[in-house]
Amino acid sequence: MNEFTWVFLAALVLMIGIELWLSLRQSRYVHANRGQVPSAFKEQVKLASHQKA
């Protein structure tokens, strides 16, 4: 394989790794904060409505 192929494959693996890491990070955050409304929306959204959405 030529050099371009290796660079492309490395970039592809890096991109997939970052996407998986970000997805896992978001899932952990959502799970940890499931029982509360984000502070920016506390005055407009009730907890029951937030959990329903």
C-alpha cells in the first residue's frame, strides 16, 4: 500500500475513535443528569415535561 492509503486509514480510524468516545461521553452525561432539568431551562421546563421528552 502506498503512503496516501496509510494516511487515509489512520485518519479514518482516528475519526471513528473520536466519534465513539464522544458518543460514550454524551451517554454517560445524560445518564448522570437524568433526574434534573438543565440550568438554562429550569424556569421554562418542568421536570416531568423534561423526562417525558
